[in-house]
Amino acid sequence: AQRVTQPEKLLSVFKGAPVELKCNYSYSGSPELFWYVQYSRQRLQLLLRHISRESIKGFTADLNKGETSFHLKKPFAQEEDSAMYYCALSDRGYALNFGKGTSLLVTP
Amino acid sequence: NAGVTQTPKFRVLKTGQSMTLLCAQDMNHEYMYWYRQDPGMGLRLIHYSVGEGTTAKGEVPDGYNVSRLKKQNFLLGLESAAPSQTSVYFCASSYSTEQYFGPGTRLTVT
């Protein structure tokens, strides 16, 4: 069963515009949620985890248990933010369940 | 530290051929994972290991086997490759929930 849903395959925004990448999850219990990013021709790397509640590269994400969401937000998108973004949930110890990913394109 | 490395980077196989993908990590992580990445499908877990000598099935294990004889290495085997196994394969390792990924292996089965 799909545990993590990223409804947008592709999101295109202009430089300087706000961006929100959506992530919804289904899990009974206390999930641990992450955002991973894959820049062109690079390996996946951790961007954010909900338990740290930090801002990385201007991105933030808040876990909303009522709406079962963990949307990724940035107030002013930059061209270097163009990448593939994956939302992921940890449900079996340390194994991750990934969403299908959202490709973010920031155009000048 | 090299982190997580994968060999080979690219490979083309004919249907029915076999091969082994090697993943190595130098971070002394207990946990290691193999994923496949396909367009529109995201990353799907094939097999994983919670320690040397142990392996477990993930979401899409059919057609693959794995071995973890040494803590630092996690091997993914394809005994009889099929075109449906054309994909990019990523290895990852972790000591907690943060996973560190390798650069990937692009496999094409014709």
C-alpha cells in the first residue's frame, strides 16, 4: 500500500516565487518523515527530517499530523533549487518508504 | 572517507545473463539497503540488511538476491536478468534513520 503520496510529478515556478512541494502520508503511529533531494547527476542526499525542525537551504517542512502532511516550502525559489525531491517515511526500523518524487524546475 | 561507493557505474546485459552489483561503505554502518529507481515510480526497496550476515526482503525482491558477508559490503545479484530489471540501482547505508546513498548503477537489460 502506498504510504507516501506526492501528488505533483512536476512543479514549475519562476525564480523568486514561493514553492510548496506536497507530501501526504498514511501511517498508524508516530512516523518519522524526511525530504531527500537529488540534483542533476548527483546522488540522493538528505534535505530535512521532521524531528530536527531546521531550515536547510531556505527550505522548511512541518509535520501536520491532523492532515497527515509534510509539505516542503521555500519562500523564494532559486534556480539552483531545480532538482528531484522525494518525501520518505520510516516505518520498519530504519528502512524508508519513498514517494514517487516531484521534479522542481525553477525558471529565470 | 569515500562514503558509499557502487560498482559498476553502468552495465548492459542481455536477457538471461547474470551479474552482481557491489556496494561498499566505509562509515561502519550496520544497515544497508538496495533500491531501484524507475521513472514515475520513485525509489523502491529491493532488499536490506540490518547487520553482517543478515538480509531481508523489501518491497520488490523478486528476481534479486543479496548477501552481506562483510559489514562494509552489500551485494545485489541478478541470476537471470530480464528487461523489467532495466533501472537505476541505488545502494544506501545508515546507522540510524538518515540514509547515505551511493552514486547509482545504471543497468540496461536488452
